[in-house]
Amino acid sequence: MEKPRPMRSILSLVTFTLFMLFFSSPLHSRHIIGGDVTYRCMGIDTVNGIAIGTYRIEFTMYRDCGPTGGAGFDNAAPIAIYRQTGSGGFSHIATEDVPVSGIRVLELEESPCQEIPAGICVQEGHYIRDIRLPVSDRSYYINYQRCCRNVTITNIVAPEDTGASFGIEITAAAQQVCNSSPRFNEFPPILICSDQPLFANQSATDRDGDVLVYKFCSPKQGGGPFGSMENPGNAAGCDGITPSPENCPPPLDDVVFRLPQYSFNNPVAADPALTINADNGVITGTPNLIGQFVVGVCIEEYRNGVLLSKVSRDFQFNVTECQNFVSAGVRHDAQIGPNEYEVISCGDFTIDFVNESQDPAFIDGYLWNFNINGNVVTSREKDIEVTFPGLGNYDGFMVVNPDEPDDACRDTAYFEVKLFPDIEADYNLSYDTCIAGPVNFTDLSTSGAGNITNWEWDFDDGDTSFIKNPAHTYREPGEKDVKLTVTDINACKDTITKSFEYLPAPPVIIIEPSTFFGCAPANIFFNNLSTPIDSTYDIFWDFGNGITSTEISPFQTFTEVGTYDVSVEIISPIGCEISRSFNNLIEIDLKPEAEFDYDPKDPTSLNPTINFEDMSTNAVRWQWQFGDQGASFERNPSFTFRDTGIHEIQLVAFHPSGCPDTSIQIIDVLPFVSYFMPNAFTPNADGNNDLFLGKGIITGMTDFNMKIFNRWGEQVFETDDPLEGWNGRKNNTGGQSQAGVYVYQLSYRDSRGMLVEDKGFATLIR
């Protein structure tokens, strides 16, 4: 018989599996996504009268290994062993660093009919060891703690600062019967598609055949952010990234869910909400929000009504948007929900069902199913025609790829067929065919369901109406195609279109101008505003000056002074006629002739005042505009221009009748530039005539240059500044030049860019 081992030796046999997102160094890793712990009783031996149980402990841990995956698994994970105290708590017995026994990447189930996001990856780390523990009337608890979880988790508070704790209790009852805990059969789905029904099997196998009850439960915290570079502090504290097992015994706190939207029993945003079957562990529901959600599942193991163990699993659902290549669809009248449609027929009991499923490249077959008064009718054709026995509602569905075992390659469209009584649209119309007025429309529509509820008229001119019996006035003649759509209480619709010719004469003739006063010659536009008219109507104008026109809206020039009567006659294509005379409509009077002169003809900035003389004929009033410089109402004004340059001068002369005429001339006020040179200077520093310097008006001067040469042709001075003179020294800084005669050369451009050149003598007197 083997001798009992010391407790540390017994604990050294513990094996387990765990998964985390950090290195063994104290980094603040945030990629833990789940784990679970189970045990198996290998037998009970008696050593020196003491019953010793051998247990195989397995820890399985999971981490995100995608493109943003964090640190790897701990090569040696610190696993703590606790024993229950008399008060119900747990005291620390020992801690062992257990090496990882295997790491693998979990396969992501993919479908040929569905596109899922790239970069999703989950790794499983496995730790296992056998331990021997004395059979006791108190529980043992094996636990591992570490920070932290994914920062992107949606449903818990501060996930990046929340650690994880994974453990299992070997109860006193379990020790007595050498019980083995249940083991989960498979890992939860790595990826879940939003807005698609979920079926996640979280069932377990129990080697002893005990009764298993499945529930949602809260995952546990374990550690915190302290001890990292981001949060300095005690890494071994219970809120540190590597909690000390001796100081942080169970029970441990639950993670904090974001209330009220999330809780341990409602961990994922879904409609319908997620539920777990207590008998088989299947999780169902339809997640409808993209994100990452922490979920906890617990399995309670009972034998003869006694709770032997409670296995918990902590994992993460990755809900994302998936693109399905296969979707079932039927041509329909209304969509009432996801994959739920209404097909409505009014008065026709035979319906052609048109298949609109996508994508044909991924579809191999179809299955139609109809419930017709309890009789099931099926078909495997793509499009089908079905005759129903009469009015009423009938249910049906159509399955795409009905023989395909892959859920992503199979889809179903559900529809309700509603057969209603017939509806028929009809109307009549009436109007005065000779004199234009409103067209009256009268609805004659009928429905087997009773009253018509909606009318929609389209009058073929851009206008519509939604009343039962409208009246409509047309502004344009011609053929009209009027459409009426009616709807009854069953939403059944019918449409009818009728055509008619609308060619009446206008009820009144309206022209613009209604009166007009002008000056000869006057070109006047006669805008015919009468309606309805177009080019098919005969129009006759008489302008009272011996000239006529057949245009709808003509121009007419009146050259003679006088008063004119204008008349118009309109005849429609069907012979309806209307005419009107406009007496004294047009009055034409004399027009003056504006003209003026001015002096001086070449004004400059030295003489900017100009005298203007009116030379107009038949004028009694004058209006002058001097560019943007000013204005005057005198007959012969004088005006002083503030600025040089080009100015447009406008004179408007008015006849006694008020008729105006305009004359425009352009005046150029020249900027004056002058520069005169002296013939001698005396540079003796007496403050009088010390510089050889020109004088004049230099505003507007450009490109100035002056050079001075001695009698041997040597240049002694040059400047580009008209305000700088020669002081008698070479270049104004060298030695003094001798008295005598010097030659200067001068050039510049005036205000209009004309080049001015000058040459002369400069006598230097000492």
C-alpha cells in the first residue's frame, strides 16, 4: 500500500487546462475569452487507514488569437488549492505552477453559402494533472485567477480592467462516492451571425449517468488592472493582474453586467431573447446587436436528489454581420417580417408564384408547401401556379435547398395568401366642349368588399387629386389620358385610364400689356395669356396700324406717333370662337435725341474739371451720370473728377412726353507726370543746391533710371529713385569729384507706360 504523500506532493499531481491572453510576465493583457474546469475520480485507496481519492483535474482556457490577439498562454500557470473551513469559507493550502500540456487552434465552421469576416481566431490551452486528496467531510476548491478580458466586450462594465476566475468545487458528497463531474461536449460557436437564429449546443456528458440541469450563471472576476505599466500598483493584490492565491480565496465576485439591458440571465441583445434548455443545454434565440458578449453556463449534477457538483463555463459570443449567399424570396405585395410575406389577389383565385430567391449559383432546388383547407400541396418547381378554392386566407412556405444539411445553405420564405373579392375602377367625365371650364370627373368604381376607401387621380398635366369626384381645370389643350386608381378596405387596387380631346376656346382673352405708352420706334411684345390655346388654334391679331399677325404671342414695332386699337380673335380646332378688342391700347409719342459735348478734350490730373454742354433736341429734362464719380440734373454742368482714368459719361434726355434717349461718351482723365533737371549744383554742404536732383510730378512714374558720367565717359553715379540726387562724390560715397561739366542720362515711363528719355549737362561748381 502506498504511503500518504505530504500535501504539497499530492497537489503537485494536479493537472488542468487554461486559456488566457497574456504572457507570463506581468503585462496588462486583455484577451481572455473563457474557460472551464472539470475533474474525474480515478479511484479511492486506503493508506494507513486514511481514504485517499485520486482526481484528474483538467483546465481548458481560451484566448483570442486573431490579428489583434494578445499575449500567449502561461507556460506555467499558478493553480491554487483551497479547503473549506468550518465557517463555510475556504483557506489556502498550496499553489502549484502547472505547465501547459497542449495548445491548439479551434476550427471555425464555415459554409460555402456564407461569407464571414476574416481574422477570427480562438486558441485552446490545456493543462492536466492527477492529484490525491484525503476524503473529507468538507469541500476542496481548485482555482485560477488572472486579468484581463477583451476591451471590446459589450455587456459588462470595464472589461479591460476585469479579470477572470476559473475553478471547481469537489464537494464532500462527491468525495464519498468517487464522483466524476460532467464534461462539456464541445466549445460554443466561435462566431454568431446577427439577425439569424442561434442554436448553440452546450450539452455535457456525465460518466456516472447523473441528472444534469443547465442554467445561465454569472462568470466570476479574478484580479484587476494594477501592476501593469498603465496602472502601477501591487500586481499580486486581489485587484492586480496576477493575484496571490494565498490572499485571494473564493468566493469571488461576479462580473458586473451593464444594467438594465444585460444580466447573467440575459447576457446578449437578442429578439427573441436567448434561453437555455434546462434538460439538454441548447441555447436558442436571435442575437440582433453586433458585439462581443460574456456568457456563463452552469451544469448542476444531481444523484438521488443530492447535488454532487456544479461545473461552470465562461465564454464569449462574437456576434457579427454575416453575408448569406442564399436567401429565399417570393414576389409579394407586402413584407410583414423577416422572410414573411403577404401575397394578395383580388377576384382571381389562380396565382402565379414567382420565385425571387438569391443567389441562383448557390441554389440546387426548391420545395413549395401550401395548406389549402387542411390539404397539403407541394411542388419542387422553381415557379408555380396554384388555383385556390375561393375567398379566404391560405398559408404556405418555400424552402431553398431543402435537401441541404448546412443551415447557411438553406433558407425558407413564409407567406400568407389572401384572396379578396374583385374591385373594378371606372369613371365618367363632363365639360363644356366649346368654352373652357372645369372638367368634372365622377367615380363609378365598385368592389365586392363594399366601399371604396381611396381614390388617386392623375390628370395627365402634372396635377393629381385624392377626392372621390374632383373637378379639374386644364391650362393646355390636347388629348388627355386620365388615370384613376381605387383602393378598397382589403387594400385591393385597380386602375383605369381613359382618353379624351380637350379643345375648347378660352373663356376670356387676356394679353399683356393691357395698356402701353412708348416712344417711337417702339418694339412691343404682345404676350397672349389666354388659356387653353396652342399651335392648333387659329389666332388673328390686328394692331391698328395696318399690320396683322397669326402668331400666338407676336412682336410688333410701332414707328409712327399716335394711339392704336388692338384686336384678337381665337378659333379652336373644333370651331369654337372668341374675340376681343382693346381700344386705345398703345400710345406712341416722340422720342428726343440725346447728344453732348465737353471741354477740355484732354483733361489731366492738373486740370480735372470738365465743362459739359447739352446738345440734345426735343428735350426738357436731363440726367447726367459721371461714371461712379457723381451725377447731375443740370442742363450744362461742370464736374471735377476725383480720380484719373477712363470714365463713362451718360446723358439721358427726356421729351416733354417722358420719352427718354441716351448718349454715352468715354473721357480719359490723364495722370500728369513731369520731371525737370537743373543745369548746375554746388555740393558745399551749405544746405543750398547741394544735390543734382530733378523736380516735378512723379505720381504714376515707373522704371526710373538716372546715370551721370564724367568727361572721360566714366559713370560716377546711378539711381533708380527719382528722389535721390548726386552729391558730387563717386556713387555718393567715394572721393569728391572735380568741378566741371558732367553728362546725365535720364529715362522713365509715365502713368500710361510711355517711355520718356532725356540727356543733358550737369555743371559741378566748387
